[in-house]
Amino acid sequence: MQAVIQTSYGAPEELLAKTCHSVRWYAAQNGKHKMDNFSTNARRADISRRKVALIAGLGLLGMAVLAPLALFGILNPLVDTSNPTATVANFLESEGTFRLAIAAFLVVTFLDVLMAWALYVILRPVNATLAMLVGWLRLAAAAAFLPALANLLDVAQLLGSPAASALPAAVVEAQVMASIASFHNAWDLVLAVFGLHLLGVGALVYKSIQFPRFLGVLVVIAGVGYLADTFTRILIPDFAFTFSIFTFVGEALLIVAFFYRAIRGFADEQVAVPSGAAIPVAAI
């Protein structure tokens, strides 16, 4: 029997070696095929930066509408810092509108989280480490704004509860004015973190080949404006000038730039991949 095996296939050791080699070759080819398919499917399933730019443009546009509307259109007109009695009366008369402003601020916070992700995806090719830092700063600003927003919710809950009528009017007025002041103080601190975030965004936009350099400069100026507002309020209590009213241009143009990239696409995404073709693992 051993002679037959040796005649037909060679020595048993040679037969075993050939079998093991065949098994290894099949496994390697099968595994490579599966990996190529996995890589292709993963690449196709991932969202393109062109779509992310559209999401970023819509997100920034939504924030540009909701935040000023809630702050300047609803909240500030209700508050009279020199007349707490009138302020409480205004909140009671416009309770529904005031609660809509709180909801709008909350939506802005959600959009901040979305923007942290979108900016990281768009600006990651420029500098992945700085893009990640920029994203975390945006998330930090969003997280810090939630306690500030809780102050406004405290006002709404206090004035909307039966307990408010049982308390002396002076106590209710003092609590309302203190909560409003706490909201504005926290808002100033959040804007400082947001300004630092914009410095990073501006630096990345300036270095990117996808955006004009002047846009990066304007975004940096916007960030400096927010930082200047916060530090002047901390260091100079009677300082009433607001820098960010004049330095926000870069933020507005950033919305336009994202919509432009959503329409025209990104230069480094113009490489066409034939339908059904596998993308080599080494190319990823």
C-alpha cells in the first residue's frame, strides 16, 4: 500500500506538504477576497464629505436663525434689569413664547454636537489631531451650555408652578433675576470656549486647499471677537462694547463655503471608482 502511495503521489511527507500548501493558498485567496469586499463595502457605506458639507451648512444656518431669535427676539425683550416686577410680569404674559425660546436653545445645543462631528470629517484631511481638538472644543461648549439653559428652565418652572403665588413677590423676583443673570454669565463663558474652537477652525480652513485663505482669517477674527467679549466682561465690569457684533462675518461666510462645497464637491474626492471594482486594502 505504501508503495502505491509513493508511486502515485510521491512520499507521504511530500503529499502532506502539498496538501498543507494548497490549504494555505486557498485560505489566503479566500481571505483576501473577503477583505477586498469588506473594504469596498465599507468605503461605499461611508458618507462623503460633500454630503457632510451640506449637513454642516444646514446646521450652521439653523443655528444662525434659532440662536438670535431665541436670545434677541424673545428673551432679551422680556427682561428689564432695572425693573424685576415688570420682568416677572413679562414672563407670565409670554410664558409659551419663553418656553419656545428655551426649546430653540436646546435645539441649538443639539446642532452644536452635529457640527462637532461635521467639522471633524471635513477638516480631518488638513490635520487630524487639530480637527479632533476642534471637535472636542465644540462638544465642550455644547455641554457647558446645558447648565446655563437650566437657569432659564428654572424660571419657567418657578413661575408656572402654584408655589410661586405662595411666595412673597420680592423673593420670586429676586430668584428670577438671579437665574437670568446666571444664564448670561454662563453664556459668556461658553462663548469663550466657542471662540477658542473658532481659532482652531480658522487655522484649519486657512491651511485647507478646499477653502480660500481669507475665510480662515475671518473665522479666526470671529473667534478673537468672542474671546474679547468674555474677557472684557470679566476684567472690566462696566465695559459695554460687544466685539462679536462686528467680527461674526467669518461665521456667515463659512455657511456659504460649506454649501459651495456641497454643490461642487471636494477636489480629493473626484477619483472615480468603477462600479463593482474592488478597492485594494493597501489603498485605504
